Amino acid sequence: MKAKKIITIVLTVIVFFTAAFLGVSAVYRVEEVTLVVENVSSPALEEAAALRTVLEEAYLKKSTIKADDAAAKSAFENFAYFRLTGFEKDYPGRLVITATEDAEVYAVANGGNYVIYSGDGTKLSVRDSVKNRADGTDNLLVTSQTENLAADFETSSVFSFLKTLDALFGGIRGNVTQAELVQPASSEDSAWLRVYFREGVQAAVYVPSVKAEDKAAALYEFYTNGLSVAERTTGVIAVSKDAGAVYQPKNYLD
């Protein structure tokens, strides 16, 4: 008798909380999806509107309590420029999803087009212009005489080199306009990377596939502390295979 009473009480409690939960779930429905994107360029406004529509289709009229960021992550996979940075519930019926727009940095030549990459090597788009979609200036042009760098740019030694410079400069586009991989004999041992600085001086980085980060650091240090103002406008900084840097006043690369 006592056991039957306990079972009855337990079942009553279960039914009560189930009903309460279902009742709350019915009240707490998503009625609004707010998408907040930082660093939005003009071209991204239309993309952000399209992303918001996809998010609304995924969440509106669904339970606020059960909502999680899984559908949002899936939606963001189709919008290369945007990164999900936050997912919050504003009870009873609003979701606040925050994101940021990746900035364009590199334009890697690929036939007649350019593959556009962010600073961390994320492929953003393919188009026929090197222009940065946010500010209208040129992205850093990356070319190669022999290799198809666009196919695997994010895993290449050229990217490792440029990414290190990007971090050291706090934004590589302010200092470097172009990087060209030169490989005369189709051998990594004879390859070198030609780097064009905005002020006029160039750099010849020998065998960039070896110690790419060390050579980038050596070039940055020499460029920032080893050159006079006049030397930054002409000549060549040669970075050797062992990451040593020297300056040649005559531009022997041309």
C-alpha cells in the first residue's frame, strides 16, 4: 500500500513537471532572430540579410528553450565571409546571434581570376579583380611562375611566410603590395620569393620553403631597424637560406 502510494506520487510529479515544461515550451517560442555582424563592408550587407533569412527559417516558431547553435553553425558554412562569434537566448522569444566579417588580405592569381583569402588563410571568394571589397584598394597580390598556389595557398610555405609578416606588421597590406614565387629550375632548392614593399624597396627571400617563419621575422627586423629612410625607397633586402639579411643598394632583381 505504501509502495503504491509512493509510485502514485512519483507519477504525479512526473506528469506535473512534464506539463509544466510543455507549457513553458509553448510560451517560449522564437519570435525574433537578431543578427549582429561586426566590421560589415557594403557588399556584405546583402549577404548578411540573406544569412538572417536562413537563420529565421531555422529558428522561428521553434522552442526557445531547446534552441542551440547547431543550426546557426550549419548556416554559416554557406557564408564564407562570416564567422559565428556568439549565440544567446533573450527570453521569452528572441535569439541574438553575433558574427564578424572576415577581412580580405590576399589575392592569389589563378589563371585569369584571383582567389581571395583572409589573413588566416580562409578562402573567401573567387573573382576577376584584386580590389578589396571593403576599402577598394588592392589586396596583396600573390603570384607564382610555376606553382598553382591558389590550389593550396593556406598550407604553402609562401602563406606561412606572409602570415608571419602580417602578424609582425599588425596588417601586412599596409607595407607589402605583392609577393611572387620565382622558381627558375623547377626545384625548391633554387626557388626564391620576391616581396614588393610599398615604399619601393624589394626583398629576395631564398628557398622560402625552409624556415619560412624565421626568414619572415628576419626580413621584418631588418626592414624596420636595419634600413635608413632613403634605403626603404630602393634596392633589395636579400634573405639567405639560413635567414640572414643584407641590403643591396642596387635593385638587381629587375
